[in-house]
Amino acid sequence: MGVQSAGETRFGKAKKEARAILESPWKPALAAVLLTNPGALPVPDRLGADRAKVFSDIERAQISSARADLTGTLKKAYALLDKTDSSKKRL
């Protein structure tokens, strides 16, 4: 994620994409930020409606050289989606 392309890291591009999703016309009513590096941010126990907090979590996210647990993070993301009653779920 630290690899640079066109003067920006992959991690920087991922953060930009996360912000773009929140600002898109779709504008999810509920959202959460989950990172693959352990201990980076607390893992939320539910999706939240506080957009300012989600934007803050994106900004506070730091790149890590630790091994990513993508499978575990995706399982947590799906579990969060399972807990909501919304019919418009998106990962």
C-alpha cells in the first residue's frame, strides 16, 4: 500500500476512494471503516450514521507494514452488514 504511482501511494488512493463513496450520490446512511492492519482503529460493533466520525476514521487511518488479514476483515464487514436491517447493503 506504500507503493507510489503518479505521486500518490496506493493507501492514499484507497482513502480518497473511501471518501468518494461517502460523498457519492449513493450516500450510504450507515457506514464503518475497517482496516486490515490489526490495532489500527477499534473495530466497530455496528454500522454508524455519524458521517463525521467515518470521515475522521478515514483521515486517522495510517499505513502499516504489518501483514494484512483481508479474510478476517471481510468476515467482520459481512457480520456488520448482517446486523443491519437495511435492504440497500453494500460492501
